[in-house]
Amino acid sequence: MNKIVPDPPLDTFQTSPHYCTRLFTINPGIPARDALMQVSLLLKSAELNADEISAHLSGLEAEQLWSVIHGMEMARGLGDSLLAD
């Protein structure tokens, strides 16, 4: 008799031996330039979302989010400068 395995909770990733599919992977053979371009796009998307959220915050929360946004901008700037070479 086959045992029926229930769907994992939404917050479960790679914690059960029955679910070995990885959500994100590092693939060998991907050129560094292509990887940096994807990192830049991910950071830009995160910045845009954080900017949108910051409009609804005030006080300490707004300052903390500004710090996160600034860190993302600096990281993206570093990556983009590497791409420019």
C-alpha cells in the first residue's frame, strides 16, 4: 500500500526528505556577468518595493527601512560597476 504524503506547509523548504526540489539553485557554468545582471535586477526590484512600503511608514520604522534601501542601492551600485568594466 502506498503511503499518501500530505502537501508540506507553505513555509517548508527542504526540511522533509519527501520534498527535495529546490526553490532556487546555483547552476554551474553560468557566466559571472549574467549572474551579476540577475543580482542587479533582484536588488532593483527590492528597492522599488521597499520605496513603495516606506511611504506608509513613519518614525523609527521609516528610518530602518531607509537604511535597508540604502544598503540595497550600495550593493546594486557595486554590482553595476563591475558590469560596466
